Amino acid sequence: MGRAKEIIVKVIPSKIANEFVKKNHYSGKVAAISSVHFGCFLDNALHGVLSYGSSMQKSNCINLVEKTGWNEFLELNRMAFDEYLPKYSESRCIAISIMLLKKNAPHIKWIVSFADGTQCGDGTIYRASGFLLTGINKNSTIYKLPNGKIFADVGLRASSNLLKKEVGYFTGEKFSTFKNRSGAEKLKGNQLRYIYLIDKTCKITVPILPFSKIDEMGAGMYKGKKITLAERKE
């Protein structure tokens, strides 16, 4: 694992985390619902951020694991790293952050996260970190405006004032009206859902998919480019 073992992961203020995410996350946007941020440090400098918080689709996600209480799971909302960290750093940072959650927030039983197979990737880091694949769906939330701006409709529904200002969405406006008015086009791609069970006694209520399903459904993507898992192995 080399120098990845030297990485220090610790809680950092939201201001510092959000500044890093805006600079290094492919979307350039933060998740306002994130409540705890882990910074990943090497050589006394910040090179990665993991932001956890409530799920933007909490009512839809809570039943993914049997008998889950309202405050017993988190979503890994944002994960951003720069190019400084060595190989295997991302999975190591995730493992340490989960260990810290388990120690300091023992009521958290599991974690859900979504890989953006429309703009970014199919979840390589999640698979390397022991997450289970529980869903592959065609993109239904990410749109592109004629001016090139990209947004998720769930962000509008969550009342993100900055996002509304950026894309010209009116408060109270129906999304279908905004979509037609603005000429927003839904991007082609996929969203992949992953779950990590901190409490191994918990039972997932939906099918656990083999990773081979990614290629079967044509959902492979790495660093924003369509590519199968098989091609990457080659």
C-alpha cells in the first residue's frame, strides 16, 4: 500500500471541506445536507474530502435495509480527491472514515452512496472498499441546459437557492414547466447505488447485484468515459 498508510483522516470544518469539494469534485458543487466532513491529509496538507449526511432521498432509501431507524444510516454525499495521493488512497480513506463513524456514531448501521455513471464513473472506489451494488438505473435526474450548465433536478427540489439562481429556476415552478421553458435535456447515462453495512447483522431488502451486471447493462464508466469493466482489466 506504500505511502497510503501515511494518510491521516480526521474531521474538518464544513467551510474547509466545501472549498476543497468545489475545487476538486467533478460537479463543482457541494452537498448542503452533508453534516460531517472527513479530511484526508498527507505531508501536512489536505488532499481529499469525504462528506457524509442525510440522503436527499431519505424516505426512498430507509427501507433498503430492514428495520432501519430514521437516524441509523448516512449517505456518502461527496467524495473528492486531488491528484497528489498515491494508489489505493481513496479506499483506505473510506475505510478509516467508516471506522471513525463506527467508533463515534455507533447508532449508524449502514451507508448508502450513488455513483454517477452519467458524468463520472461506475463506482470503482466503492467496489474496492467493500460496498455492495444494489441498483443500476438509467439517469432520470441530471439535465443539461443549452448554455452548457448541468444540474440535478433533485437539487432544485431540495430548494438549493444557489442552484436555482445558476439555472434560472423559479421558486414554486413545476419542474416540467422549467424543463420545457429552459430547453433542459436529460443526459444519457446511469446511476449506480451502493450500500455498505457497518452492522453486519443488518439485512438488505433489495437484490445484491454481481458487479458483472454493470457490463451487462452497458453502465460502465471511468473518469467520465464510457468503458466496460472487462476493457479496464485488459
